[in-house]
Amino acid sequence: MTPDAPDRGGPEPSTVAMRLAAVRRRIAAAARSVDRDPADVRLVAVSKLHPLERVLAAHAAGQEEFGESRAQELDAKLADARAASLRWHFVGRLQRNKVPLVVGRVELIHSVDRRRLVTAIGDHLYASGGHQDVLLQVNVTGEQRKGGCAPDALPSLAEAVARTDGLAAVGLMAIPPLDVDPAIVFDRLRELRDRIAATHPGVVELSMGMSGDLEIAVAHGATIVRVGTDVFGARPSNQ
């Protein structure tokens, strides 16, 4: 069950810990229901449009990993020394011209879905001498105007990443369409992960599941869930 509804700006920092605990209980219950260890599921708290004070409140309550979906907002948060010491993920669609704002500054990019983006990231890594772990985003159902590579294109995308110095694919990510049973998408993503792992054994993670469907995702093998609203509350309505 979703915690008490927040106001339009989201909960005050003092309530973030309570909401975070409720999400963690949901993850643990979902994992145990299918004989999984709750510790095998990582929670990324997505703080899009929420102030840094709420991020820091979640961190004080034990949350280690945070996600942003806009490169400029990530950059703005990282300008604060308090945020620079946290573990960040980039969960939104990454534009090639925003690569310098993200690559090398986050633990994991969840949304690599095209070879031109792989090239752009590789060029940046070549210049900086850095390393970046990524997830390959798959558009499992072929939903139009959504990010993610087609399932048939996944092997060639994985090969492109494998051939790029400093870049490593460590798993897959998907976002189910609103009108499709998420279990179908999650099962298909797990099948694709298992198939790709036969030739790319480093591909182990499954980033799938958000506030409304995290239990289904955990039951179907998610190793990472991305939760924003149920941790931080509704995003500001004027954004």
C-alpha cells in the first residue's frame, strides 16, 4: 500500500524516512513471497524534481542509491558537496549532447539503447580515461516514441558496448507500457537477460519495477527497482 498521500510538493524531510521504510517492507515481502533474499534487490530512490534536502533525509535513513532522469538536474545536485558523496544512477533517456554531464559521475546509467549513444559515451571515456557501467534498455513491446532498443537489436547493441573501451554492460532495463500487464514485460526482459548472458556473462542485473508495480517486478526477478513517488511523494505540479 502506498504511504499517506503527500501534498503537491511532496513530504517534508522528516516523513521521508517513514515512506522509505514502507517501500523497503514492500520489497522484502515481495522477495520472501518467492523465496528470494530481500538483500538481492537494490532500491534506487528516484529524486526527480525533489529538493536535495529530501535526498539527504533518505540518506540519513539508510538509503544509499539515488536516481535522476534529467542530466541538468543531476548536474545541479552534484554541484552541492553533500550530494557528490552519494551513489547516483541515471535512469532517464540520455541525449548524446548531455553525455559529459552524466558519464563518469554516476554508478550506473540505466538507459543505453542505441549505438550512436554508445559511440558518444565511448568517445567521452576515451578522452577522460574513465570507466562507466551501463544497463541496456529494451523496448520489449515495441511501444512507439519510447526509449529502448528492439529485442532483436539487443545482441548487436551488447556487442557494441563490449567493443568500447571503458564501457561495460552489466544488465538490462525496461519500462512497461501502462496498458500492458507488467508481468509479461518483466518475464520477457528476464528471458532476454538470460539469453544475452550466455555470450556476455557480465549482464546480470534486471532494472524493472517502480512505485506501482515493484512487487510484480521483484517476483519476476528484478535486482534493481526504481522508486520515486512512494519515497519522495508526488513531484511538484508546476514542473
